[in-house]
Amino acid sequence: MTCTESITPEPGLDRRNGFRILVINPGSTSTKIAVYLDDDVVFQETISHGSGELARLGGVLEQYRLRLDAILEALERHGETVSGFDAVVGRGGLLKPVEGGVYEVNDEMVHDLIGNGSVPHASNLGAPLAREIAARAGVRAYIADPVVVDEMWEVARLSGLPEIPRRSVFHALNQKAVARRAARDIGMRYEDVNLVVAHLGGGITVGAHLKGRVVDVSNGLDGEGPFTPERAGALPALGVVGLCFSGKYSEDDMMRKLVGGGGLVAHLGTSDAVEIERRIDAGDEHARLIYEAMAYQVAKEIGAYAAVLSGDIDAIILTGGLAHSRRLVEWIRDRVSFVAPVMVYPGENEMQALAEACLRVLRGEEEAKAYR
């Protein structure tokens, strides 16, 4: 059984004109959908899938039919007909590395997402679901800026061990979307500005955007960059080796310490920034120290990526859920504002970012790329 949470538009939205876009964003226990009329949301809904229901189905790929049926039921409930869409856009999954942009869903993409050897992840269903619904509508399906966007300079790929090259895995969708928004707000094109963008969420990634390309970025999934609410971030390497061979921890234990049990969780027992700020307001100096240390590490990382751009920076952008924290933002701003103006765009806004990317293609402002 599924339960839903809906967001309805403001009264009076004109649904007759413009491009009508369906957005699909599968998560581990939910599927978010939204219908946009150009830039305006017609409705948005989070379809929650029961954990028992998903467990009975098995792996991610076996959830495809459940999620498809749930999307179609939600559309029908909102009076939406599949034939009314001009395009469908889905969340990009764990594909081969690609440059940023919008990609039309094709057979090779679907094979890499759900074929033998693919890494099982709910986001991998975004493109196949979008393609099936688009086929029923007789329109095209797209993805935009998946987490595997790779525009790194070759010099940036090198680490101190040739066996461990650096990889580009980051919050590409949100980083690129807010970078475009910031460029518009300062009266320029994304392709003409240099920005340092810090996504602050459960994971934190910081990227150097050089005239429309992310030429270097901290890969939070691999343990680079600041510690986060749930991740340990960059650590003294010899200390990690010591823990690995101490006999106290299995490989799974170590992975949980690094991702899921690190950062704020390890220090304070919670990843909830609201709870931590309550503790700080109540006089908890240890909570203040740890929270400020996370801001300090973010500021250091921004400084590092300012060096990547040789100090030629139009703005520093703070985004993600933690950018709602005025305290955290001000701690970061105090340390980096000498580099460039700081602009803040709280939240992830993934649905809006996908709709905007699709709309650029429909309007002819951007050409969709072919995935190979």
C-alpha cells in the first residue's frame, strides 16, 4: 500500500498554454513526481512505498512495476492524462561518467542502469520510468546532470597513489541548477562565470565551476572534503589504516563509520541540525564546537576550490538543506567572503532543477545529448 503527500499549486494557474512536463524522481522508499507548466508547478506529490512492500519485492529492479503503477494512479487522481505531456524527465542514475547537460533516454542508457552488472540504486529507475511514460505519450524522455557528471581536469584526477584516482561523483543536479540561477541573478550566463558552489546536506560537496564546467569537485561519497551530518569526510590516512587493522572493526563496520555513522552522528549522536542548534541555544558548548568545526571545514574546502580557479571568482554559492541554517551560513560567510560575494540558495529543489533542464531543451535553448 502506498501513502502520498501532495503539494498543490496556487489558485488561478493557467494550465492551457506552455510546455507540460512530467518529472519523476525515485528515492529509496518513495517516488516523487511533479507536473510543471513551463516554470510553474501544477502539482507535486511524494508517493511513499511501505518498507514491507519493498522488501517483499526484493531488489530495486523488481520495484519497477510497483512504482510505474503508483505514478499512473497519482496522475489519474490529479486528472492528468499521459497524452497531455510534452516531455518526461527522470532523475539520472549511476551511469558511466558523462559531461553535464540534458540527455535523451536511449537503449544504451537503460541497459547501463538496469542491465546485468549495474549498481542497484533507486535513482536508476528514473530514466526507464520516464521512457515508458513518454512512449505512451508519444514524446521524448530525458535525464539531466546525474551524480556521475565528470568535467574534471586531468590534473585533478591524480591522487598520491596511482591505484586510487580521484572520481567525480557529486550533487551535480543541484550544483548546476543553482549555479545557473546565481549567474542569472548577477546578470550573466552560467557559461561566462566562475563560481565555487558548496552543496550542504547529508553529504557535502564543493565544486569549482569554470565557465559552465565543474573542473574539480570534492567527492563526498569517496570520503573527500568536510565531515557532514553523517559522513566522516577527509581523515588522517594513517589513523584510518590503524582502525582497519586494529581487529575491532570489520569492513562493514568501517564503511558504516565513514558513511552513515561519521560526522555529526559520531560526535553528537544525531544528524539533525535543528536538534543540534537547540542544544547550542541551550548552552551546549561541545555541540557548538562540533557544529562550528563542520562550518570551518566547509570554509577551508571553499578556499581550496578558490585556488583551483586562481582566485578569479564571481561568487561563492551555498545551497542544500543545511543552507537554511543562518548560524552555519554566517560561520562560513565570515571566513570566505573576502574571496568573493556569498550567495545563498537553500534546499535541493531537484524537481524544479529537472523541470528547468527539460524546459531548456523544449524551448531550443539547449540541445539534448546522446548517451554512449
